[in-house]
Amino acid sequence: MLIFYARVSTQTQNLARQEEIAKEIKADKVYLEKASGKNTKRPVLKEMLEFIREGDTVVVESISRIARNTKDLLNIIELLQNKGVHFISKKENIDTTTPQGKLILTIFGALAEFEREQQLERTREGVEIAKQQGKYKGKPKMKIPRENEFIAVCKEWRQGKCTAKAVMDEFGLKRNTFYRRVKELNL
């Protein structure tokens, strides 16, 4: 089945240009969406991704219609590939039914992964320099209000007089924070 997905960012924008492409390629099914492409939480996109089956081909006018960032694009492409679905982008001339199209997507994936690794490395280097200059000491520990009272209540908890959940609720602590502080205070 040949499936066409079209998207514009706002309700006032027009899908006509993309709908013409769907007619030209004689799409069997067309999904039209008016929603921002900032993420993949779009109802029509979700509906299409649930509908597609092995052997189908998803066509878009351009990559930016299906995803606005490389990470989302690669996640969608991976989902399509896992389902045995081909992908075609008319503007960029990418067609995963061809070896060249698969190569281009692989290059996109490699570039995205490379950029992510570079970003992590720059962050690590920046943190290390900031530590050496005494400007970075890590995330400050969460202060527990009424710490003396917290210690007393924790002793009661250890004696079975109350539950850990009750202590967490009383002091507004998440589970990890509660147990970390109990350990740090040797309670």
C-alpha cells in the first residue's frame, strides 16, 4: 500500500501543495495533519504508524514534514524498517527501497550519532574545566526541612512505628532521596 503523510505546522496553513503530490503518486491512503513537528506526539502520525504494515511504503513531501530533528526522524525510520515498511521523501530524493536511499539514511544516522557524541564530549570537557576552576561542585544536595525531626522520625520508622511512605510524604521526599539521606545519615 502506498501511504502519503502530509503535515503543516498551524491550523491556518494550507495542505493543498502536499495533497497534490499525494494525487500525483496515486496514494492509496493519505494522512493529513495540522500540528507542530517539534516532536512526534501527533495524533495523525501515531495513527499512520499504527496502521502501516509490512510491504507498505510511506511517502512524504520532505523529511521536515515527518520530523523536525534528526533523532525523531531516525526513530521513525527505525520503526518503519522494523515493520518492513519503505520510506520515500520526494524533496530530498530518499527512497529506502533502493540501496542509495538506505545509504543516505545510514549516513544521516551516523552523522546524528557523531554529533551527539561530540556534544557529550564537549559537556564533559566543560564540566572538568569548571571543576578545576572551582566553579562546578555538582548538583547540591537537597536540604531536608526539619532535619532533626527527620532523624527522629526515621528512628521511629526503623523501629516499625511508621512506614517509609509516611515519612516520605511528611517530608515531601521522593523514594530515592529518602533512602539516600537515610544512608548518608546512617539511620
